[in-house]
Amino acid sequence: QVQVVESGGGLVQPGGSLRLSCVASGSIFSIYSMGWYRQAPGKQRELVATITSGGSTNYADSVKGRFTISRDTAKNTVYLQMISLKPEDTAVYYCYVQAAYRPYWGQGTQVTVSS
């Protein structure tokens, strides 16, 4: 059974930082990219950041300069370092794995930015 598990979410004050982690395990073959999406209350799920197996990255305009995505390809693990968090960053963050046959999604981890 394929597993995609996120961790690191929580409650932080505006301006704070969090580091999310995601590990993919099981029968996943030929991973092309991994990344993060988020879904805020009343909003559709949106791209946050992605990284390919070759190291190319892509960020949403709203997080550029604040979030950094990185990957340990050998361990099928992806990270999202988030700094200068804003209330509008509040969302459930989902790990995304693009494999050769299909995408895989994690269960999500809640990030809440509030004073």
C-alpha cells in the first residue's frame, strides 16, 4: 500500500515559521516530482510549490521569498520551510507525488497562522 505522510503543521503567530515534511513509501515507481498544495477555508486547492527529481522548483507568487521547497530524492522525502507566515497562509497543506502512472496525495496537515 502506498503511503504519503505529512508532518510539521501546527499553530503559529503571524511572522512565525514552520517546516513541513512529507515522506512517500510503498510501491511508488518513477517519481517525477513532489510538492505541496494547500486548501484554505472556502477556497479551492492551490499549488504552493513543486520540485522535480532534477531539482527544478516552482512556487506560487503568494509564497515566493518566504517558502523554500527541498527534496531528498533517495528517501522520497520533500520539505517545505515556511517563514514570515501570514494569516492568509492558514490552510490544510497536502503533499503531492507525481509518479509515472498516477498522482498520490497525503492526508494533509493543518497550518494555522493566528494571533
